[in-house]
Amino acid sequence: MTLALNNSSTEQTASQWQAYLRLGFAHGARGTVLKTCDHKGPLYVQKPFYPEGQDTAHVYLLHPPGGLVSGDELVIESRQQPHTHVLITTPGAGRVYRARPDKLLQRQTTHLHVPNHAIMEWLPQETILYPDANTALVNQVHLASGARFIGWEITCFGLPANQLDFAQGQASQSFQINVDGRIRLRERLRIDKESAAVMNSTVGLQGQAVNGLLVAGPFTHLSDDALAALRDSCAGFAGLAGVSLVKEFILVRAVHGDSEQMKKLFTQCWQQLRPELIQRNACAPRIWAT
């Protein structure tokens, strides 16, 4: 932990966490195993769980402080060997708290490296951005040919249950997928004073506090029945949701006022996509039921 001095008359001390977590997964006689785990600061994992058998490791990211304050930076990196299958999730919502007057950036960066014949499922629970937060959230997915990926990002802007919006906050989000070093998908969203209108725009969040993106692929084939089931799920969603095919990736985009409803939709879509992409039925992480 580094300590920074506040220049106010009280000279209060403000904490900043510079934390990282580097995970390495290998395949052997015991299936997919967590081979290396290097961390600094309050960011680590429990031992992997195997509710589907030894070939698929379920891993829970733990961040005891529960959220980011001004100056915090979290870096998460996962590297896999061929023939590994990893599902990473979190035990609860992530949080980015109100920034201090110094407005130091609150940053989280994720790098997922997935080689040929490997599978990554990145399914964290929602991230709540408190009013007046100042954050950058970056997801970088590096796939080799033959790798497969399912992931999502669910973001709640403000505290709608408390009637507190994100009007004064700043947020920059990006979700990028590279295949063999070339960009195949790049989604970006920026909310600040100059672009605050996107929160209510008909081509933006349409006044909804929760924004979601689910990505799955690359697909060599997606059955008509599976695509129809996805569209039916989105049509039955109480908010606004849609399915699109971008190159060989399926995207589900949605907005709503309730993160729990968003998670239900994305879980349903994941259950429909998983057998199509990796030929396995969905097995929800046990931590989701607690």
C-alpha cells in the first residue's frame, strides 16, 4: 500500500492500492490446474473448484476491500496452456466508490490470454459505479486461433435504488478481443461532462442505469434454433436487449434499471450459448447461489 498526503489543512492521509493478480493455468493428469498464482495487494483467488469434473476449473476472484477508491489500480492477468478450461467469476458485485476531491483515477485492467484448444469463461458479477466516481475499466481478451471465449460486463451507473444517478461521474470502459494479434471486436463507452447526454439518448442508455454486454465466440457455426432462442430471450426481457453477429462473435447488448434482471438475462443467454460453443451444458458457479 502506498500512502499519499492530502494538501488540506488537516493533512489527512489517503490510501491507494496498487494491486495485481497473475494466474497461470496448465493441463495435466489432474485436468486443468492453477499452476501459478502471483499477487500483490488485496487481490487473490481461492483454490479452484471442480463442480463439472477435473477438466474445468471454476475460480473466484477475491478483493477484500470490496471496491476502488481514488488512486487504486487493479491489474488481473490470466494465461492458459492448451486444453485448459477456466471459468472466472466473483463472489459479489464490484464497486467503484465516489472519488475524492483529488479525482485520482480508479482503474481496473484485465488481460485474458487464451491459446489454441483452450476455453475461457469470464463471468464477473456486476460493477457498481457510485455517483462522482472517476474510473477506467479495461478488458483485453487475447485469443489464438482455435480458442473459445464467453464473457460479459454488467455495469450499474449510480445507485438507482437510492435515487442517486451518475450525473457527475466519469467512466471510460473498453472491451477488446484480439485473435492472433488482430482486433476482431472493440466496444467502448465513455461517460463524462461532454458526453453525459448518452445516458438518456435513444442511441445510448435510454435513461437506464444498467448497461450490459455479453460476447461469445468465435463460432464456426451457430444453429438457427440457438439464434432464435437467444432472440426470444431478449424479446421477453423487461428492458431493452438485442442480439447481433459481429464477424464470428455473438453479442448480446442490453439496458435495464435493475442489475439482477440483467444477470438473469445474461445467465439465460450463457446457458443457451455454452452448448453451442463448447459442447457443454451450463454449470452455474456455486458462489452464485450464496
